[in-house]
Amino acid sequence: MSKYDLRSILFIQECRAEGYSWNEVADEYEKEFGERRSHDTLRMAVINYLPSATVEVEEEEMEMPRAGKREPNPLPAYLMYEPKTYPKPKKEISKGTALIIPDVHWPYADQRAYNLMLKVAQDVPDLREIVILGDWADFYAINSHGKHPKYTQTLVEEISVAREKLEELVIMFPKAKRVFIEGNHEHRLARYIYNNAPDLFGIIDVPTILSLNTLGFEFIKYGPNQKYKVMGSNLYARHEPIGGGTHAANSTVDKAGCSMIFGHIHRIQQYRKVFIDGNDHLAASVGWLGDKNSEVMGYLKNHAQ
Ligand SMILES: [Fe+2]
């Protein structure tokens, strides 16, 4: 291998001045002088020949420490950073939006709040499912707590309003899947029949008198194990919370072990918990749409819409 002379050193410097990287300089050097030199050798040649020369080193050309020479890591292994890995969703999340309607208590609804809810829902472009969360109808005429003299509506009148409002939903959202979750107020009908006309049990029921089949509603019966998977997702809907106490959403997320949305308590609550296995569950009470000034609801101390 020939030694460097002034010509070869100046050639290297000119290449660098033209903006060539050290690897490119090595290529050019080989073309010019017919000898392959590594970029490190060329760099050292310039430094040795011209001690005052400033030799820039591109970051990508810096030598990596060789095996065996590497400094031992000062941190114990357990303190070294490890990128966190997140579990992939087990299934694809359903696309679209569900309209979940909590306790309206027809005909004792807050018409203003209900209309506002409909107005917002009409602006949702991909509304795929309507879930009535229970207590759609009040069934005040057959309640077992006694009746305020101001309210004289018969059961037939109550039911006709509740059915009309269901039809209105069908007309407004004809393409959405429709689900009717039975609440404790609808369950008043079954209780009334048990107590007063047991022979009619199975003949007169909520789906029949509200024409749910005709209107295309899937009916989810009231009971301790009641649940419906909203749009096939991991969010379950039911009328009542599973847990009680001051914060029903908190106790429900503990007891349910899954995400859950519910009505019944007429309050707005939300609680989220991440469990030890990394599963993230949410429980939400979504308020109600009934008339809080109605004496029909006089047995409840507070409500939130
Ligand atoms: Fe209710």
C-alpha cells in the first residue's frame, strides 16, 4: 500500500470540501488512486499529515464499540428500561354509534330533555343501534305505592303514549337495530298480574301490549341476570346497577368485572377501574329523562339528567 503524499491528502480534503461523506471519499479515492482505503484510514491520514486540520466525523460513521471492549452497564438488569407492550384488542371494536335511552317514564317524561336527546341523535351519521335502558313506560296506573289524585290517566292511556313514542323512534331511525330492556316499572305489569289476575300470566305481557315484536324491538327481560351486549361489544347494558351504595357505578364495576351501562338510579355517575390483569372496565349510570317535578316520582330524593 503506497504512502500518502500531498496530492492524495489534498484530494481527500477537496472531496470533503465538496460535501462528500467519508464513505464516498473512500470510493472516490479508490477510483483516483486504484487503492481501497477505509474511511477511518483516510481520516487518520489527514490528521497525521495536516495536524491542524479539522476533521469532521459523521455520526453514522462513528465506530461502534467492539465486542469485549464494551463498558459494563452500570445499572442492574432490573432497572434497565424495557419498552412496555400493550395487549392487542381481542376483537375488532364495532363501528357505529349506539343511542342508549335511559328511564323516560312515559307519559311522565321531561319532554324538553327527551326532544334534545332526539335532536342530538339525528345528527349522528352512523347510528346503528337504539337501546332503551328500561323504565320507558311508568305503569303508574298499576303501581303498588298508591296514586296521587292529580294523576288520573288509565293504563290504556299510559300504554298508548309509550307505544306512540316507540313508533316515533322507528320512523326516525328505521335502519337502526332496536333493543328494549325491561325496567322495574315495566315489571309492574307482571307483578300486578301475579297478584290480581294470575290466570292472565303469559297472555298479557310487556312485549304484547307495547307491540315490540311488530315494531322490531328485541326484548331483554327484567331480572337479576339481565344483560345485553351493546353492538356486540364488551359493554353490557342492563336496567339496574349490580352494586349499590352511594356510588353505584363504583360498586358495579367491582362486582360486574366487565364494562356496564345502566339506568334506574336516575343519577349520572361514572367509574373506571384497571384491574391487576390490565383489563380496563367502566361502569356508567347515564341519568334519566323523566319529569323531576312530577309527583309520580315523589318517592325519589334526587335525580340527574
Ligand atoms: Fe326509573
